[in-house]
Amino acid sequence: MTRGRIFLSYRHNDVPGQAGRIYDRLHAVFPGRVFRDIEGLAPGVDFVEELDRRVSMCKAIVAVIGPGWAGASDDGSARIREDADWVRLEVSSALKRKVTVIPVLVGGASMPSEDQLPSDLQGLARRQAVTLTEQTFDHGMEKIIAAVGKAAGSPVRRPRTTPRRRGIGWVTWMAVLTTALVLVCGGVAVGLGGGALMIAALSQGTSLTDTGLPTPASVASMAPVASGGATGFSPVGSWSMQDSAGNQLQLELASDQTFAVTGLWGALPVSNGSWTFDEGEALLLTGTNLWGLSFTTTVQITRKHDEHWHANSSEWGETELWPR
């Protein structure tokens, strides 16, 4: 199944905290595939057309409904009945396009009945809702993730609910590689110390950044991927990249949808695999890195500036792509 996008709809002054928590969980499971309401709309954009465009790119919409979901206008009427209400536009567009709509009740909210909704939203009342409370959040999110996965395609990765078991695996290989690189340069003592420092840091849960050692993709902090995208980006070709840490990388995207990344101590020092590019301007890279670890990363193309493109990646953070 082709992986689709997911739209998170909620009213900002209703339940922003719960909506943010839901977004974080969805983004961890479906990285780079979650639109978060109207973030990223450029000045001057027709928001009615843009919301409809974004919903048209999605296979599922998660509608977060809190006690204030209907909203209140200045005259006391429900904002959900206003033609230009963003929440109404998001949900009605999804219903009209037969997109899977999953109502999520938070903050003690109840599902609105058909007579409480405008005609274009009455189909929402017939959707099975998921209720989230502090006590049932994890279990409820499992239901939501399963429903979203069925509608939008399988997750890229699932968040861990239990601590990772520590073993020697890639940590040992990283220590050996660090030592070998420094030994080549004649720094025997530093190399051995670096390997020991790395193992000690990981075993104690310390960030490698605090040790001054290079950080591999497996333990790099994941930067949020911006929603939306630019237009006109053509992925095939050779690209020079610089990640948020200043690492220089070379990205080769072949026409047969294979890729290779080369560089020194970046988030992915050397890697290869396959790539896909969707209409939401999201580049998905799946493959193995220098240590033989499987990975998937999303590079969201956000805008073009002069001859290069700005992007946001779940592995590299804010980055720029320059044609070579």
C-alpha cells in the first residue's frame, strides 16, 4: 500500500496540550507524514484552497474534539457553523473526499450529535470515536495508530513503550570504528579513551553530544519535520547538503530510485538504499548506514531560495540542498 499523509485537526484555543501530545505520538510513528492544521501557510495564501489541497493529499484525518471544539463567536453562536471556520473546512473537506475521519474525544468531551452540526459535518456524528484520558492515553493511541495505519499505510517505525535492552551490538562497532580512525592518525591513547567514553556514556544514558564525540543516526535527537512543502523540486541528481551541526554530506538520488549518502561524521556518514518522493514534497530514504543499521528518514522540502532548497529532516534537522 502507498503510504499516505495524515491530517491532525483541532481548535487552537480548545485543547492545544492534548493535541500536541497526540501529534508527537503520530509523528514518532509516521514521521514526515502528519500535517498539523494550518502551520506553514505563507502570507497571502487562500487558506480555504490550501486547507482543501492539504486534506486532498491525506488518507486519514484525526479530528481532536475537546469541550470547546464547537467554538463560540462574538454573538454567542457556535463557530463550527460559520462557513469560513477552519475546523469546519478541514473536517467537511475530508468527509466530502471520503477520507477516513477518526474523531478523538479529549478533556471529557462528548461526541456531537447530528442536530448539533451543520449539514456538511453531520457525517462526523456517525464515525466511531476514540476517547482519550490520562489513564487510557497509551491504549487509545494504539487504537488511533492502528486505524490511521489501515487508512494511510503502514507506519515507518513504532515508538518504544519499554526501555531498549542494552547489548554490545552497534555500540561495540562504534567504539571499534572510533578507535580505528584515531589509531590511523597516531592517537592511540585518545582512540581507546574515546571508545571507552562512548560505551560509558551510552551505558549511563548520557548524550554523546556531551562527550564531544560524533553522534550516529541511532542516537541523534530527532528534529521535528515541518508540515507542508514547496513546489517544483525534482529529486533526481546529485546534491550537496549541510546539516544543522555543520556536517557536509553528498546525496546522490538516482533515476532508478536508489540513493547513496557520502560524507564524514554526519548523521549518516555512509549509507545507501531506496528513495520515494510524494506529492507533499516529502523525500523518504530507506536503507542501511555505515554500521549496517537499517534506517528510514524523511526529508521535507520546504522552500526554494535562489539556486538551493531548504528542507527539514527527521535525521539531519534543518538542512539545505545544493545541486552539484
